[in-house]
Amino acid sequence: MEADTQRVSAASAGLTSLALRLTGNLVFSPLSIYAALALVAAGARGAALDELLALLGSTSRDDLAVLVRGALDDDSESGGPL
């Protein structure tokens, strides 16, 4: 689980770097962008899928699903915000 968290953090750092180059006045959630790109990857094929997986630090759609579930899991009984 720790390795998954580190991979998501590394991918988020890359997304943050990209966003900061776009504008100096921007507020966003790296986790939200990561989750949105993971959804795009779920429907992508070919080179687009390969590029998205590389950007998100994943090797396959299944691996990406595990990473997203782990990143969004809050371990509460209700499955919602704490």
C-alpha cells in the first residue's frame, strides 16, 4: 500500500509541475485530476492509453484501478468522508 501511495504522489507531483507551467494563479486538487485522467484512461486505447498510463505512473488499467481505489479509500465504515 505504501508503494502505491508513493506512485500516486509521484504522479501528482508531475501533474502539479505541469499545471504550474500553465499559469501562476491556479488552484486544483492533484488527486481529482489524477482520478479524472484515470477515468479517461479507462476508455483509451493504443498510444493514448500508453501515454496516460505513463503519466499516471501505472503499467496497466488494472494496476491503475488498484492505485485509484487505494488513493480514494478512506477506511471509514460508511465509505465516505471521515
